[in-house]
Amino acid sequence: MSESLFEPDDNTDNSNAGMRKGLTSYGDRGFSLFLRKAFIKGAGYTDAALDRPVVGIANTGSAYNPCHGNAPQLIEAVKRGVMLAGGLPMDFPTISVHESFAAPTSMYLRNLMSMDTEEMVRAQPMDAVVLIGGCDKTVPAQLMGAASAGLPSIQLITGSMLTGSHRGERVGACTDCRRYWGRYRAGEIDAEETADVNNQLVASVGTCSVMGTASTMACIAEALGMTMPGGASPPAVTADRIRIAEQTGAQAVQIARDRLTIDKVLTPAAFENAMRVLLAIGGSTNGIVHLAAIAGRMGLDIDLLALDRMGRETPVLLDLKPSGQHYMEDFHAAGGMATLLRELKPLLHLDALTVTGRTLGEEIERAGPGFRQDVVRPASQPIYPQGGIAVLWGNLAPGGAIIKQSAADPALMEHEGRAVVFENAEDLVQRIDSDELDVTPQDVLVLKNIGPKGAPGMPEAGYIPIPRKLARAGVKDIVRISDGRMSGTAFGTIVLHVTPESAIGGPLAYVRSGDRIRLSVAKREISLLVTDEELARRTKETTVVEPTAERGYKKLFLQTVMQADKGVDFDFLRAPNTVGKVPR
């Protein structure tokens, strides 16, 4: 056996590639490579296999994560693609986070998953990495980690679930989950029917079948240029999804050979394309938080004022729940992202590079002319004339707040009402269903202390339920305000991400029941109608104690987490230097 197999050659292009990449430190690089090869050969690998480009495959399969229930099939298909292209596939596990199985909230663990992803990509020898994710926080966590690691990277979405049928009605998670639960709370359906529909809402493994956060991040990942063309929409259990996985594996080998690092894809132009798509799909409000976090890893800040201006000229074109009527499998049948991007073409940066090595404009052209369908509307006949998300400002949210206007009640978009205040999530649980609660449909529900630090983890409790006494009276919507988030599958006139949050002394902390609050989406305003002097007096009289923890991850989280406008990322994980803002 030749000596060169065990001696890293610092004078060749391969000195830091494949199995020679990132050698463990033993003080002798030759021995490090010798030892590494000895162990990997214990798994049956030959020298011929080990000399190929190495493609890591981040495996986020978990029994606790049905959104990733097809991960074993995807991994096998990726491996097939890698090997067909002449690479060596190496799958490895990382944290897997599911929205419904993570306490206190999946958002609390997103940054931890990003750290796990980043450090495993850095620590192990790979020339490129395939990131397999689908559930709400997994795709952003992987893109955040990969952005920091800097390797050639490609995202593989797990795909959406199929829809089910309840008593002749098509249903799917999770907009219909919330709709049926609301009907149950209002006394419109009984426990037996609630149990029946519970069996039908999630008809297969995969992510939510509507334009929730998971589907939003899938579309954003493709708009960023981080997936194979058409990678956002195929449902989890389809052959189309498996074929995308095989193509992803093959392309991972190519980006390894081309050294197409992630920074060449995640450019300001790419983020602006992603924001256009977020607005045009009526996407989850969580998409803003996640984009801010990913952009922050690249040294970019999100300019909320510019984002709002972009929203005013970007109509909602995708007819999917909760803003429309269809489901993700319908979007896929209508041509998926190619159909949407073709309609958005005048508003996009067509020269943005994608992981295929071609530009977004080239990929749109390669997708062909399209065909007749009714899921993506033409720009002349939008679902909603402006982008799905509007940014609000005022003395209640000096750092901004957001509302998903495409899923709100038009009658409540210009509203002034009396505040009914809940101090925290526990207070909400204890009083929201009480017949003694002093509340009317014209009031404004205010929930404090569910922001990044307040909860902690900024849970999706911003979707405050309609008080039971009002729900039973037939009330379907009411203005709600919080410093938390809501699911992308949710709907209603709900103001979210109020910044700065109440737990660190933001103005929301000083709102009292009985105060008047004004919401004007047209003027982009959210205001507490008290004088500056009164607000200053309350600030002086009220002691706000920021949450702390004695040890562990919670201590790290509370000491370093940033506000919603910075993506709720940890301050030490952002790029060391800010190089610009997006949209520009």
C-alpha cells in the first residue's frame, strides 16, 4: 500500500478534501489520517470508496417527528444519487425537533439544532452536505447552521402530508385542526365528532398540508436557491419526492467538486427573492423570524420598513389555506414553485445563483411555459392585492410588529377597542374560558410575556383562543396582540412579534385592562392610546425583572437570545460583522 494513502499532501488540491478534511488533532497529521482510515475500514469501506468526494447527509429522522417519517426512504435515495454521481455518502444524526412534541416550544430548541448542525458539519469530514428537514424549525435551523459552517450545502425538504376526509369534507393539518377545535370550543360539534376528525387531519407522514411554517420554509428554501428545482412541493409519500432526493444526492457531489459554497447562494439577491415569495404565498409570519436568523448568519439585517414597502407591491397569488382554499398537494399538481416564480418573474432577481450552478432565471426558463391551473393566480387576479404580511409601528411596538393581513378579518383591520390584558400564558389559561371574563367582541385581547425571553422561546401562543363565552355566541374573530408568535396554519386579526418584548420592559409590559388600543393596518399603526407622560409614569412605577436561569441551555438561551427583528438567534451565533440590510 502506498504511503500517500496515509500522508496528507499539503501541496495538492486534495489536501483538505474527502477523508483528509478536518483531521482530528493528535499532533501528527499522518497518524490522524491513518487512524481515521483504520476505523472507517472497520465498517467495510475500501480505499477506492474513501478516495471519492464525501457527502454528508444530516439525518433528522425520529420517532417523535412524524413530519420526518419518510427520512429513511429519503436517505436511501440521496445515497443512490451520491453514488451514481461518483461520491461517497455518509449519513449522520442530528437533533430532530417537532412542533407538537417539543416543550416548552420548538422555537426554544431551534438555535440548539442549528448549533448541532453547524458543529457536526464542521467536525466530520465532508465535502458537501445534504440537509434533510421539513418540520417548522428544522429547515431554518439547518440553513442557519450550514450558513455558519460555510460548506457546499443543499436542502432536501421532507415534503407535505396527504389530506384526509371527514364525513365527505377534505381536511388537512393544521388550519383545519384549529377550525374544528374552534367549533368544538363553541359547542358546534361534540366530542365524538372531534375524535373522528382527529383521525383524519393527518393522513400520512409529512409536514402540514397547508401554507403553515413548514410549507413556507420549503418554498423559501427553493426561492433562496438552496433546493433542487421543484424541491418544495412534492408530498412526502410520493415518487416525485423520492426522485428529488436522488437528484439532490447527485447535485451534492457536483457542488462538492465545484466548491459551490453556501455563501455564493445565500446572497442579498437570494434573500430578496425569498421575501417576495414569502409575501406572495401568504406565508407564515414565522418566515420573517427565520429569514432574519438565516440572514444574520450571513451578516445581513432584515429591514422591516423595506420589507413592508416590498409587501405593498407584491400580491398574494397562491390560493392555499389559511389565506385561500387549496392544499400543498394541489400546489404541486399545479406545477409547484415554477408556476409561482414564473408569475413573479418581473419582481425577482433572476441572476441569483442556485445550488444547480445555474441562475434562478435559467431554472424558470428550464421549467417550461407552464399550463392552465387554478391554484396560482395571475398577478392581475390576486388572492389579496398586497403581500400577506404587513409591518406595524407605534408606541406599543417601537421595534415593529407584524400582522398576517391576508388571513385577517377585513372588518377588524381598522379598529379601536378596550384592552383585556393577560399577564402571561398561565393567566390566559386560567381566565380565558371563564364566564366572568369581562370581554366583548369589540375588545382587544393582549397577552404579555410570551416573547423570546418571556416564555422562554417565543411560543405560538399568540393565536389566543376566542374567549369561550364569545365563541358560543358565534364570534369568529377578535383583535389579539402579543409579543409571541402564531402558527402559519392559523388565521385571524392577530398582531404578533411586538418588539421589544414585555419581559425586557417593552411598552407592552405597561398595558392595563381598560386602556384603548388602535390598530390601523392601512396606516401600519399599532398604538396604545395613553399619553407619553402616562406611559413614562407607568414605566417608572413598574418593576420588570428579566427572566434568568441558574444553569444549562436555558441560562445560555436567556443570556444571549435576541429579539424577533434579529431572528431570535443567539447573539454569538450571528456573523461577527454586519455587511448590509435586505431588502436593499
